[in-house]
Amino acid sequence: MSKKHYFDQHSLNFERLKRVTSNRLLLSDDLIPLMHAYESAIDFYNEYLSHSIDPEVVKHLKLSRLALVQLASMVSSNNEPGFSVGEIRLRSFEGGLANRLRALCAAMVIANISNKNLEISWVPDDHCDLDFDIMFPDGLLNNFVKKKPSFYIESILALNGSCFEIVGNPSAWVLWDKYCKEIIDWGGFYILYRKFLNEIFNDNLNPLLLAKANKLLNQNIMDDVIGLHIRSTDFQRHYELTYPDRKLAEVDDFIALLHDCSHSKVFLATDSIAVKHEFVMKFRGEIINAEHSFQVENFRQTSIESALCDIYTLSKCKSLIATYGSSFSGMAADLSGGEILYI
């Protein structure tokens, strides 16, 4: 079969899935006629995702991924509150690192309080392009969380009370409010959430990343260090859509605030090399900065490995100043239990 014919055949499947799954009111029984197209899309996706740079392949991969995400999201609407089910499943198909991890920690709480197994499907994307097993290899976390293949058909049809599915990246508060507030109060839920968050970073993070972060920490006394997290690059469009009436804080806003704060040094975490250069020039000896590489041509200029190190390091600072609306810095504050000021 020629490459063009192969693409055309699968393109029809992708478009069909995309069109049908745009109707979020479909029930699981309506999915059965789609299974052949679904299986074909999965095979195509898994075969080409990891190594393809062909623009035509990438185009069809995006169509495939959109259809599969829509399908999973649609299925999730069949869930009802309550945990008289066999297991908890988290489907993490898209979104940034911190949003995914907070959903994971909240799902771990739900599995814990309901005494259920937790399974996770984790699919890298442009916002978070690192596989789960690279971040958390063979640790205690993986004894609790069962890693499943990126897409598995059985779960799509196993909705008759056999599982409770979490799709996307809901916050801990949203999951507690929707499903758990009759079982546990928010304070108790949040304590467990922070417990699992600390286990993720302190006990299960890739040892090489943890060693890199600890090397920087060991070179500095963090008790009087302010953590500064400034989001830019891929966050700007999201911010404009989410907060249309609010202006994204600029570098000068952070600098002005720092001048009013008592501190010995500042740890800077940013996804923009331009922001890093400006702070290094203005504060010089006051700035502590991890030596991350920046890929200015990429959707994200910094790697997910760097982001994990930055969250961990920010959590060790005495206080945090961060871009408003950033779940990344919020996770660092949750990890430390410290104060955070958003601007």
C-alpha cells in the first residue's frame, strides 16, 4: 500500500471519529460501530507518534489525537458521583505538567479514600512532551499507580459501573467538590493531596533530576531566598483566553515588587530566555538560576525535565512570587506549604 493511500484511508477514519465524537451526548452503546475506526486510529497513532517528522504524518496524527481525546472526554460524561466501582482511572491526554500532576495527586487521594486501584493513561503532547515512566521510573509511585498503554479499548466499553474515570486535568478542589465532599472534608482531602504530591517529588522523581535540583540547593542557603516564577512563551495565549480583562504581568512588575521585599537572593524559574537575561543583567549576584537550556524555536523553550527541577527548587524557597493563573507555581506552594503572591 502506498504512503498516500495509507494516509487517505486513515484520514477518513480520523475525520469520522472527529465528526461523530463532537456530539458529547452519545452513550457508550453508540461507540460500538466506531470501534473499527478507533482501532485503526490507535494503530496509526502508536506507529508514527514517536519518530515521525513528515508533515503529512504529523497532520494526520493531530487529527487522530483530537478525535481520541474527544472520544475519551465524551465517555467521561457517563460517570456518576460515588465509588461503588472496581477501580479509578485517570486519562491524561493533554495539558501542561503541573495541571497533569495535580490531577494525578487528586486521583491518588480518591483511590486512597475509596480503597480502589488507580490506573493512569498518560499521553505526551506539545505542552508536556515527556513520558510518565521517564519522570517516575520504577519507584514507589508505580506500585500504587498502574501504568496503562496510551489508549486501551477495553476501558471505553467498560462503563457499566466497573470503573470511575477522570479525564483531563481537573483541580483537587473540583474533584473534591464534585465527588468527595460527602465522604471527607476539604482539609482532610488537601492533607492527603499534599502527602501524595510530596511522595511524587521527594520519593519517586527520576534520581538524575532530583540530584540536579539538590546540587543547586546545596550550593545555596534557601532560608532567605525568594522564589520567582515568570511564565511566558506558550502561556500567553492561554492567559489571554482565560483572563481577557487582566493584563499579563511584565518583567518590570516583578522587578518593582522585588525591590520592596527583604531577601538575600532570588531563585528565578522561567520558560523564557529573554526574561532570564533581563534579570541576570539587573540583579547579577542576587540571582540563583538553574543552568537549563532554552530551545527558542520550540513551542516550549524549556524541557519538562527542567520544569520538574524548577518546581522542586521553588518549593524550597521561603516564599514565592509568581505569574497570576500559573498552576506550576501553585504546585510548588502546595509542595512546600509556604506563601505565594500572584501578580
